[in-house]
Amino acid sequence: MKSRKMQLLNLCLTIIEDEKPAARRLQRMLEKLGFQKIVLLHSVKESVGYFKENPAPDLLFLDVQLSDGLSFEIFDQVSVNSAVIFTTAYDRYALRAFELNSVDYLLKPIAEKGLKNAVEKFQQNWTPSDRLGNSTIEQLKKALVKTDNYKFRFRVKVGEHHKIFKIENIECLFSQNKGTYLNTDQGRHYLLDESLNQIEPQLDPKQFFRINRQLIVNIDFIQDIVSYSNSRLKVNLQFFKNPKDLVVSRERVSEFKKWLG
């Protein structure tokens, strides 16, 4: 037990996560496991600058999607010779890319038990030859990066500020009073510059579906689907509660059922 604790004390870890509360939470969880040398980074730009001036850590916890780009861009600009555990909110279908490439990942929100298991696996099985190679990075890119340029984040202007919202945090997009809005997983909506017709082709059709003229929904936020009048369906979301807009149009019901799988 003492030697294991000393081993943890001597290991250097880096967390790259753009959501600072999530990064601090992961740091606290790792400190509970005995790690002390932990560096927090929050963007591609910050990470590239840091690794140009500092040695690579023993273990890197890497979020796939950062506010200023995909974390894979870090490896394009600097050599980071570290073992990597990805942290991601990708769905189960996309996670097959990690499994097929034998790359460790933790699904957000990270659970203490899952983190402990991943760390123990790293301690028991890891060797220098297990470091993430260029070929593996390229395979993950091909599997995870949307080559057809589907959006993975939105930028909205709020007064003098600009806010960034990841695609997985967007419950739905809707039109109302000649404006177009996105609704977040915090139950707040923000005005967009583009129309629903302009936005729809930019969204991954596996994740989003336009149920009628006014509303595009994210499948991860659908809580319930109930029968409605004239063979139509009504969708219940977690936060967006306008009943009139949540009805699947009659001509889209068949396609909607196929989309649900």
C-alpha cells in the first residue's frame, strides 16, 4: 500500500477540459485517489503553449471537444508522449471508435467508480509502448470527427459577450416570432442569426430531427412520446414545454418513427 501511494505521488497528470467546474471536479476525484501533481488546461491553444514549454505528463485526461476546437488538434502542433484517457460525452455508437482502437475513455459525467477502475487499469497494465500513436490518433479522427462538417458547437452573442454551447448541451432549436433560438440543458434559450432551414443541414441527423416547421429536437432530451390526435405524436422534452410546438407533423410521423430506431 505504501509503495502504491508513493507511485501515485510521483506521477504527473494533466487534465484538459474546457468546462472549468468539470475540470476541478475531476481534479478533486484524482486527489482522493492519491494523485498530487495535477495540471489543469482548458483549450487547444493553452495546451499547445504549455506543452511547448513543459514535459508531457505520465497520464493525460483529455476531453475530445474543447471550446476552440477538437483536442486532436493539440497532437498536430506538438508531440505529447503521454498515456491518454479520453473523457467524452459522445453517444454509445461513437464510443465504438475508442473500443475498437483499445483506447481508454470515461463517459461524462464521470463516476468515481469508473475513474478508479481506469486508474487501476493504467497502473497495472500500462507500458511506454501503450502511448497514443499517430496512427491511432488518425483512426480516432476518422471515426469521431464529423467529416461532413456537422456542427459540434454554437456561438451566440449575449450583449457584449459571446457564449459557446456544445452540441450535446442543446435540447432543441425552435423558431418563434420570426426569430430562431436554441434551448440549452439549463432550460435557457438564446437567439441565433440563422433560420431553422439554414441550421438543419448543419446538424447530425442521427442526433437531431425536425419534427415540424417550428422545432428541431435532440434525441437525448426526449423524455416521452405519446399518441396525439389524427395519428400524430407528441414529444415531451426535459425543459422546452410549449405543447403546440412539440407535436410531430402528420407528414413526418413515419420518418420520425424510423429515426427513433
